Amino acid sequence: MMLDKKQTPAIFLFKFKMGRKAVEATCNINSTYGLGAANECTVQCWFKKFCKEEESLEDKGHSSRPSDADNDQ
């Protein structure tokens, strides 16, 4: 079973509220949903957000290189 990107933050929050560490949560999620379902770095970023009492499950945009595509075409 593959998780979609809207389900994973809810699972991360659940694991955080249960007092799990990011490493433990990542291992547990991957053993349940399959290798690659959760990335440890991603889980750590979400846990840091939850530690700041930010429990919104909306993923903020990432700063990355602007697209080279011409959106007007």
C-alpha cells in the first residue's frame, strides 16, 4: 500500500504525539507501508515543526530553483 502525500503528515503527527523519535517513526512507517514510504530527513523536518507547536498538516512550499518552463505557452 502506497501512501499519498496528504496522508503522511497525519501519520507523522500521530507518531510525534505518541512520543516517538523521528528515526523510530520512519522505521515503523517503512515496515508498515513499505520501504521508501517515509524518508528520515522528511520526518525530522515535520517533527521539528510539531515541536514548535505548529500542527498544521499543510506542507509549506519549498524554495527551489525557478522553473525554466515558459508558463505562458
